[in-house]
Amino acid sequence: MSILQSVKNLVRSKSIHVAYVDVGSCNGCDIEVLACLSPRYDIEQYGIYVHNNPREADILLVIGAYTPGWEEKLHTLWEKIPDPKVAIAVGNCPISGCLFNRPHTLVDPPVSKHIPIAAEVPGCPPRPTEILAAVLSVAPLVFKDYEVAKR
Amino acid sequence: MKRTVDVSVPIGPIHPCFKEPARVKCETKGEFVISAEVELGYMKKGIERIMRGRPWQEVMFLAERVCGICSVIHNMVFIEALEQMSTIAVPERAALLRVIVNELDRMQSHILANFSYCYTIEHETLAMYLLDVREHVMDELERITGARVTCAYIVPGGVRFDLRSEDVLHLRANLAVIEEEVTRYMHMFEGGPLIALRSREIGVLSRGAALEAHAVGPTARASGMPETDRRIHHPTYKKLGFSPVSRTEGDNYARIMVRFQEVLESISIIRKCLDTLPEGPIRGGGIPGAGEIAYSGEAPRGELSYFIKTDAAGRVVDISIQTPSIMNIEACCHYMLKGVSSLADVPSTFVSADPCIACTER
Amino acid sequence: MAFPIIPYIQEVTRLEWLRKFFFVKTAPLLTPPYFRGFPELTGKTCTHALFCMMACPAPGAIDVIRTPGGWQPRIHMGHCIRCGLCVEACPNGVLTSGRILESMFYDNTRLSFSFRIDVNTDLCMGCGNCAVACPVNKLIDAQMSHGGRASTDELLLKVSEGKCHVLHVEKCTGCKTCENHCPNEAIRVSRLLEAVHGQEEEV
Amino acid sequence: MKIEDVVCPFCGCLCDDLVVEVEGTRVVSVENGCTLASEKFMGDHRLKSPIRRAGKRWEETSYNEAIRETAEILCDADRPLLYGWSGTHGEAQSIGIHLAELLGALVDNTSTVCHGPSIMAIQEVGHPGCTLGQVKNRADVIVYWGTNPIDAHPRHMSRYTTFADGFFLKEAFRDRKVIVVDVRKTESANIADEFVKIQPGGDYAVLSALRAIVMGKRGIIPLSVSGVSREQLFRVAALLLSAKFGAIFFGLGLTMSPGKYKNIRNAIELTEELNRHTKYTISPMRGHWNVYGSNEVFTWISGYPYAVDFARGIAFYNPGETTSVDVLRRKECDACLVVASDPGAHFPKACAEHLAQIPTIQIDPHTNATTHLSRIQIPVAVTGIDAEGTAYRMDGVPIRTRMLFKGNYPSDTEILERLYALVKEAKGL
């Protein structure tokens, strides 16, 4: 491993763009993701910028239990994110469907059926600190040795 | 009549300003919006379908998850409907505690709505200030109920946790901080000339239009309809005595200001509750039985109605929920967005009506 | 309005703002003690009363399993919604979450339960999935869990005449295992939960 | 009188733990049995005595008369067909084979319209099977392919697979994973961990895709295979490979859909492929309670499991030529003896029409669709209720069924023995 590569790893892990997509949640997790932006939690102090634009994102926060309306669309969205990329499932809904996963429901959880999920944050909803911790733990892995892996 | 449409601009479903997926399709002529249409269907989970045949204590949690932002009012309306149906009495203390939690929830919802608006008009400083003060409200909510968002606080015949005396001190101290901060931010919003440029006389909803569109909640009250506040019919609120706020401008600015004023009003309601909080039990017991009822309450976004039918074992046989956002979205796209002079104002006008897509689609 | 910059200068020169700007540190992101987290074990002995499974509103969030050290509730992350009802429901205080146990003690509150099991005989195929999976049946008759051979009438659920029959409803703990594993949705457990202010001693 | 450990003579599960209460010659209650078992025991619509067609109506006749007439019809026929055998016990089946040899008849059992293709596939590539006891004690991944056990074998899941605690699985239904593959969402799919919905006729492609994934050729899988997405196939394959011991059960959804025995062959080859990584077994879900037994009895006497033709004096087996549906469709046979089955309800229309034209004799306790096609029906005792005999469970385990009470009906064995004696006499042997 060259020194240049490890410097790149370090620097890139301090600059992460996050997009979030709500595929049918109750909004509870959305507002907890928003709360991460607040000065109390201040996700930007870690170099993580929440910009809801998939085309410049590195990490996709998936919220919600995958409703039929997102059939095809979520996959398209995932394709639009440039490599390297990871998705984090925030809340119970993308992990198991939470309360909505019952007979006669319309949702089709888990989201890992549809796009690859790198990390999961359980909780209904998770605390902002938990979301923060998940993003921070995944952040160094997104770009790690990108050039090597690409080769 | 031939309409000249330059371009049809879709906004969403993934948009930096929208918290939730919705698609606003605007037909424009130049920058001028001729007509707008909202396309939904990204969040449909079929909650009412799941609720049928389930016992009330599972439906209670599902009801909370109709909307995560205003979860307490969903909980409250569902449980109070059951109580009305089975004539379950609520202890005085529990009734006041419910009001406290409900008002805290309303405060955080309104502050969040105003944050979204400020964020949309790119006044990020004020937005972050508001998000910071919202954390104080969330702290209080968490201190009382133990959870930040879906609190599961209200159960038939009472509430789940008592308010301790040391918590009352915390609450009063924090309310003072919140009041001071919110007042300051309200004045900033009121006096900011650049904010006024982006807000005043944009997305005007006249009283007549609000009546036609059946607008509810702050959206209607900003158009001069104070009587839309369902809280004036609620027995506990009646006892506490409060007056609904209203403004007459009907533009984006008025809607945000109404929310600021309602936050302050909520603070005074909570103070009244704390002053008159009697000692006593917080749970009266009682099991919901068979019955059928329509019941409504005032959610942060407007009137929320539940129609419930249960069987003798307390299972929900039939349920339908009417949430406020659907009326406000209607008012927004058919009255407010029509005539918006710049495409840049479309997201901010949409956000100013505080549409909750999760509520609307369920 | 004439000097739109003035409110901003006022804001920036506020004493508290300056103090915050220069001296404030990022608050440590601690989880407050009153937060209802995932239920944790207190170390008290679980008696397999299964009230936690009864109270749980989320599908598949909690089950009680036999471990070498006795019965033990197991919380499934990703299913648990942290409502804390299992903590309140447990008669032995096996689980804890946030301040719930504490406030139950201070507020003198508790939950009381009753159950009703209904079998829709039009839908029931008599497959016996419910009777075999039922943890109460397993305790009463170990043979039952190995293929559904009922050798006693003391069981809670039993298949006879080709339909599932509820023999001893009083033994039900309301854990919903039967309801969750019925392919035809023929069996329904209704749990009548009552939140009461407990004067009487806990049984 | 309460009788314990009664064997249920309905489906291939042969549950042997029923408790039946008998009063005189009536069953009054059935415990532990499913709806199907209960109806089988409690059902009370038996024919009172043998009947024969007289013009446009039925007339009652005696057993002697009916058997004599049957023997005459069979002896007169050039190419008689002896069909059925799945609902009766092994002893009667054995006499049936000998009768066929004596008559130079074609003898076939119901697997010709259900698991015949499975047997052909097994003859080609072998059968990596095991007993249901092994499945119960070891299997941690269960696959139901093209079968709906909740409707057809209600106690299969609770007695042998998903819910029954085994020796190595203490918390069975929590530790076991269930995969259901079907063309529609069945009741069984409601309790499956993974439900794979395939387009009708897509079994072969899906099986091939799974084989490719298990072999490590993930790259060649297209986005969707017969309506199953690539991601789901990967997930199912991972689930299959995660097993310590897996069991695949397949039903008529696999045998009787386009592809026929090639489907089963592919499924068995998938099992073989999986066996390179872990332990897997595959078993058919047999329908009639003793259809497995009829295959066994036919095989040990004639050498072939079904569709055995004795027309040339020796046993001849060629599915497609000697199977009853083909013979009937070609209007070859001129007399038919139906024992303990209901071809009238399950055969193609052309075959049923031909059955109605030729003299058909039915030996069955109840009237059914075949009654309307036949000349004579001889009611018999129901094996497992008022007659005893040996039957084979769907995994090939022989189980002796019991006689619960002494009824007024002769058993299949008695009727067939008398018939055999008469035929022997007529043939002058």
C-alpha cells in the first residue's frame, strides 16, 4: 500500500456526500435524519454533507419499507449514484418492514432484496446519534483503496 | 381557448427540498406557473388494510406510524375515539398530561415546518437556528415519554408515564428558553427584508379559495379562518381556555407566521397545564369494546378524523383515516401554485403548506 | 427596513452569540438515561410467562427461548420498535428499558391482561401448526412439539374433529405464536390489555 | 371405545398418531387428525350393496353375482385394463398384479397421472432421498416446490418439517427456513420465509438458473428468469447453501407442468449439485396414501413401478405407450376394472368417454365420478377403518394400518381373491 493511497483514504473518508431516499416510511426516520443536520448533532462537522442529490452522493440512506411505487425506480436511482457507493438502511422498515410487514400489506421489505445494503441501523426510529455512528463507521470504507479495487 | 404552455416542469420525487417523495408537475409559461399538479403514490403502504382485524393495541402503534412527524396526535385521536366509544373515563391529570405532550409535538412539528421553509428559501442560518431550538422541544418530549418520535404515550384510560416534579422544573426552564429563542427567530423572520421578498404575496390563498379547497390547519388560519382549529371543541382545551391564532394575508409569509404564533400559544397552553396539574392517578383502566365512532382532533397540519368500528374483543373491524394534508395539498396545487411568478418559488410554496406525504398516502 | 443589515449586526453582536461562537464546545452526544432503548435483561429469572410476546405490537420482535441457563427473552433488532410494552408487561421485571421499570414503581402503574382466542372453523384446515408451535403446549406435553401427537386433554390447543380446538383458554399467555404461524389466518388471539393504576398487589 | 395410534388412510403422510373413538360400527370422533382425515373417518356415504346398471337405472345385486359378472367381463375382454390400486393396501395390490398376469391385462396405478414423471426421472438419475424422520430431526432449510402442503398434506408441515421439533433442532420453527415455489401465492406461502413466484411452465428455467448459481456461474444469469428476479435467485441460492441439511419436496406443480419428467431430473441434479456443498435430499409429495406402495408392489412382482403390460405374457413397461391415458385415448382396451381410485374425475375427457363406452367395473366404498361411467360397482371395506393392510408412506416406509371395527363389508383382498379364483377357474388353470 503506497503512502499516497493511505493519504487518499484518510482524506476521502473526511469528505462524504449523503443522499437520502424515502421509499415508504412514516416520516419518523426522515426527521431523525434531518435532526442529524441540526447544530446539536451537526453531521457536517465530520465532513459529511447531506445533499439530497443522488448523482453526487457516496452514501445513500434508505428509509422506508419499499412500497410498490418504488418498483424499478429505486434501482434506477441506485444506478445513478457514481461508484464507489454504499447504501445504509435507516430504521426498522428497510430491514424487516417493521409494523407494516403483515398479511395484506402493500410493502415489499427488506430493501436488501432490491439494492445491496452495507449497514443497518435498527430502531423505530433510530436516534440521530445512532444514524451518525452508522454513517461514520461506513464512511472510511466507501473510498478505501478505491484505485486498487478498481484495478 | 388555446393555452400556451412553454414547458412542463416536473419537480421531484427526489428533490433537495422535499423531505418526502412527491412529484409536482408545473406547466409554465416562461417562469410563470399556469397550473400545477401533484403526483403521489410513492408512499402507499396500505396501513388501513393492515389495521383491519387487528386488536386495538396493535392498531394504536400502526396509527402512530401513519405519520412520524405528528405521531402523538394520531395516537391521541385514535385512543380518544376508543374512549368515547366505550365511555372510558380519563383521570384529570392524565388528560392534562396528554395536552402537554400533544402541544410539545405540535411545537416540534411547526418548528420543523418552518425550518423546511427557511431551508427551501435558502435562509440556512435561520433554518439551523430553528432546528437547534427544535432539539430542545424534542428533549422535553423525550424526557416525558422516553422516545423522541413515536412516543406511544397515550393508552386508553390514561397515559403511560407520569410527569415527575423534577421534570416539571426542567420543562419550565426549557420552555422559557424555547419561548425566548422562538420569539427572537419570529422577529428575525418578520423583519428580514430578503425573507419578505421571497415570502410576502407569494402563493396567496384567499379566504374564499381556502373555503373552496377545504383547507385546514395553519394553512386555513393564515387565510383568516380561526374557526378551523378543532382544539376549541376539545373538552380539556376548552377548560384551559385559549384563542386560536389567525392572520388574513394568506401568503407564504402568513402561514409561517401563524406557525410561529401557534408555537408561542402552545407554550402558554403547556404553562397553564403545569399550573393546574392536579395530583392523582394517571391511569383509569378500561377496555375498549364494540362500537362505531367518528372522531376528530387538531393535528399540527389541521383536522384529523378517524372513523372506527370495533368488535367486542377490541379488534378493529373497519377503520378509515382522514388526514389534513390531502386538503392542504389540494389547496396548494390548485390555488397557491397557480400564479406563482417564478419557478423557484414552487418548492417553497409547496413546503409552506407543510404537506405530509406519509399522512396523505398512508 | 431602511437598513436591512442592522438586525443581522444586532444578532451577531449579541453577547450570548459571541460567547457561543468563541467558547461553546460540541455537546457530548450522550444517550439520556430516560431514553427507551432496546430492552435489556436485568438478570432476574424469566418464568416463561410470555407476557412480553403478548404485549409486543411488532411482528417477530421478541421471543422467549430455552437457554442452558433457563428461559430467556430474545429481542430481535430490526423488528423491535422500542415501545417498551414488554418491559411493562413482564410480571418479573426481566427486561428493562430507559426509565420504564423505575416509573412503574414510582407511578404505581401496571398492565392487566385477558385473552380470547377465536378459531374460524371455516378457514381452519386442522394442520396443527398452531398446536405444535404453541409454547404452552410444549411445556405441558413435550410430545406435542415433536409432530402434534396429543396424549392429554390438558393442552391449550388441540386438533380434533379436523379443526383446531381451544381446550383451556385460561392457560393462554397471549404470545400470538399460533396467530403468526397460521397459514389460513383462521386463529386470532385478541389481547385485552388494560392500563391500570395498581392498588392491588401483583399476583 | 378409544383406539390410539391409528394410521390415517388419506394422504401420503400416513399420520400414525390419531386417536379415534368408535361406537359399534361408527367412528364418532377423531383427534389429532386434520380436516381431511376427520372427513375420511367420519364420512358416512357408503354404498350399501353392489349395484349394477339395468337400462337407465341402477339395481342392487349380491356380491356373488357382481363378482361373477366381473370375472366374465374380464375373461371376455381382449385387452383389459386394471387401473387404480393407490387407495388400497399392499396385499390387494399384489393380488391385482397376479390377476393381471393371469388375464394378460394392462395394470396401471394412479402415479400415471401424478408422480409418474418423477419415477421416470428417478430411473434416469437416481433418487437422493431420505425418510421424513431425517427431515424432521435434521433439516434446517425446507423447500416446497409446486406443492401446497397446507391444502393437500395439512399435517406435513407440523408433523415432519417446519414446526416439528427435531433431535438436532430444538426451536424448530424459529431455526428452520422455508422456501415455497409456486405459480400463485398459496396458503403455504403465507408462512414461508421466501416465496418465489414463477410463471407457469418456468420451473425448468428456474431450476437451471439455480444450478448455475450454485455452480458459481452467477454471471450468466439474466435479469429475470421466468418472472423471478436475479436478486431473488441469488438470495434463494444463498439460503439453500446456508443449510446444514436441506430437504426439497416437490409436487404436481413440477411433474405435470411443461417439461414433465425433465423438470424432476433437473431438480434432482440441483440436489446433486447442492450436495457438493452441503447435504440435500429431494422427495416427491405423494398424494394417495398408498400410491408409493403400489409402485413398490408392482416393482417387486413385475419389475416395473407402473403401466405394466402383460399382453405379451411377460411384463412390458413403456410409459407413453402402456400408460392408461394413452391406451384409453387410443381406444385400445375393451374392459376396465377400477380399484380404489377415481379416473372419471381425473382423466382427460376423451379417456373418460371411452371408459363409459366399454364395460367398466369399479371396486370402491363410495360413489364418485367413475360410478357414472361404470356398469358395476362393488362396495368394499375402507382399509384403515374396517379392514387392515400394509401401506407405504411417501418416503417409502411401510406402515401397517389397523382395523378399527369389524364391519359388514368384505375387504379388497377378499373380493379380489374371489375374482382371482373365478378367473383362474374360467381359464382352466
